[in-house]
Amino acid sequence: MTVPQHQMLSGRDLVFLGPSLSLPEAVALHPEAVIRPPIKFGDLYAVLACPPARVLIIDGFFHAQTPIWQREILSALHAGIEIFGASSMGALRALELAPYGMVGLGEVFRLFDSGEIEGDDEVALSHGPAEMGYVELSVPLVDLRWVLGEIFGNEPQARDLIAQVKSWGHVNRTVERIVAAADRLGLNGAELRQSLAGRTRLKTLDARAALTLLADSGPAGVNKTDLWMIPDPAPLDVEPRLSRLVNGADGRPLSLRAQLQARAEPPGALSDAWRLSRRHWFLQDWCALTGQGPNEAEVSRFAGQAVSEYAKAGGQTQESWLALHGLRPEEMPSVFQGSATSDWIARRPLSDLNLICQFGPEVPPEMAVLLDWAARSGVVPPGDTANEVHATAVWLVQQGPLFFGAVDWHEDVALLDTSIAENQLFARAGS
């Protein structure tokens, strides 16, 4: 996104739209809105720095690109943006997030909310590209239900047709195949074809109504609700460890958190540990996803060797080094897990790692693993970043674990563990 485009959103309505309604009609209904293509992962994160007044989600990608995450919408709600959903992907996400402040609009949302329909396949369809106006290549199930109800009411054959079509998968729900199935069940296929061609889609009616509502409702703020507060990501058992007393550099007893804060006082002193602690999380999560990485014995051996070397270099015993860092022997594997994982990956050629992505020999193993984690997790970086390996890796680390939903990750503990594992807890800038 260019800077002018970014700034253009401030105070305006942002609408994500695709096949549910044509762009010219949407512009006519809400001339002041900024209209973007169907929403995908990252689209809301990208506008948080200069947020719109309101967001209306109508259409979104299901399969072609990473779908919008619920957590991303929650982050936008938490930032104070009013978010509405209708018609398609918007109705689905509004159903899931209504308790947290997202507002659902329209008949499709009502059908989901009442339990009359369920499943994202109700609104999914196959369509052409934006250049072709998102021409529909299949029929959304929710629209077929609506048309059949209008023509045939509650006839058993109509219910049987819905059951058949639902079993096909959305890409196969073409008009021709649906009409042929209707004829086989004794329904009037010709009438159904005519109705499917001539009736306005239910999803379209909802999109029109939602745009009209926003255009006519005046300034933002009238739909504000008590928003769900993002929970504290800290596990319940971290405070005792952070409060554990150790002797500081001057011999005074301080908590481990105080030691970490003292280390952070010089500008930039924790920047390396900050990046390293985040990178370690991605490497460990990749190991969990792929079933690879060091086993418990290897991690324990790595931790023992590291502590032995640090103690020897400082003229200490291993026991005194552990005591100085407020570390108990049984905690060593968890503290050194990230460093051991990084070491395990770095010592292996790419051919020995189970990667779904292909990289040349010039790409370091750790960087390849970071990008492989993104591919396995369905994460699509911003456009300018996605084409460059190093930029993608940097972007992942900058976003950090919490961005991707790791609510059990604690920044202070991660920094503490990394500082201890790198023998840097008592280091000072310039010393």
C-alpha cells in the first residue's frame, strides 16, 4: 500500500467486496466508501496504523488466498474500528465474533445466527478474476435454498436437491449440473434455470442493504459496543520465576525481572535478544508442525555443555552460574530449548530438512525454516515482502508470536530465557 492510499482511509468506510455486488453499483450506493477486493489475511493488519472509521466485510477469499483470521478482526475491534459483516465471508465472521463487537447485517447473517444454515460452503462459490467482474462460475448454496423455497416451497424433492448439491462441493455447483439434478428428481428444471438466471441473489440483496445502511447512518460511533478486551497472554506460572531473587552486579538481591529491566536501560541493548527470542519461537513451532528438531536428550546435552562453557569462562562452578541466573537444574532444558533448536537446524543441510518450499543453497537453513513455517501456516506476507526471502523472514520476526495467535508466549520470559541462554543477562552495553 502506498502512503497516499494508506492515508486516504482515515475517517472513511472501508468495504471489502467481490462477487456479491458489482463495483459500479457499490460506488453508487456509497460514494464516500473506499472499496477493496475480497478480504484476505493481513488486510486489516495493514490498515491499523492509519485506520478507517468503519469496515464492512462482504466478500473474502476462502481457498485461493489465506482467509481473514478471527484474531485479526479482534485486533481491529480492539483498536476501536467498527466492523460490520454481511452477505458472505462477512456474515460468517460476524456470526463468530458478534459477542466481541462485530455487527452482523442481512438475511444471510440471520440464517446463520438462527441455525437454519451452517458451514462456510453455504456462501462459497467459484468465480472469475476481478478483471472479469468476479463472474460467478457456480451457485452459492444459500442462494439456491432461497430460490428453491420461492419456487417449490417445502416439497420433498427440493429438500433432496439441496442435500445432493451440498454433497458436491462448491466448485461443482454449476447451474447446468443443478438443473440436471432437479429434472432427475421430478422438479421443473427449466423454471429453476430461469429463476437462477433472473433473480437477484440473496447475497446481493444483503450487500446492497449493508452499503445503504452505512451510507445513510451518518458518522462512525453510533454502533460502538463494549468490546472484548484482548486477554493477558502471560501464563499463570511466570510471575514466580520473574520475581525470583538473584544477586545483582553490585551484590544486592534483585528479581530476575529487575535484572532484565536493568539490562534494557542502555538503548538497543536488548535488540538482538528481542529478535533472537522471536526467531526461536518460529523455529520451535516449525519443529512442532513437522515433527523434527532435537529430542529431549539432545536439548539437555546442549544445555549442559553451554552452562559448563559459560561457568568455565567466568571462573565459576556450574552450580554457582545457575544460582547467579536464578536457574534451577530442571529448568535448563526449557531455557535452552530455543538455542538448541537453532543449533540443530543450522547444522543441517537443506536437503535433510522436510521443507515443502524449495530454496537454493545460498539460503541459510534458519531462514528457509522461517519461510517454510509461513507456507505451512497459510501466512501470506505483504506484497512487497513476499517476493524477497530475507524481507519475509524479517517481517515474520517483527510481527512476533502474538501476532500469529501464540497467546501462551510471554515477551519478558522469552527475553529472559534468551539472555540467559546467550550468557548475556548481566551484560551491559559497551562493557
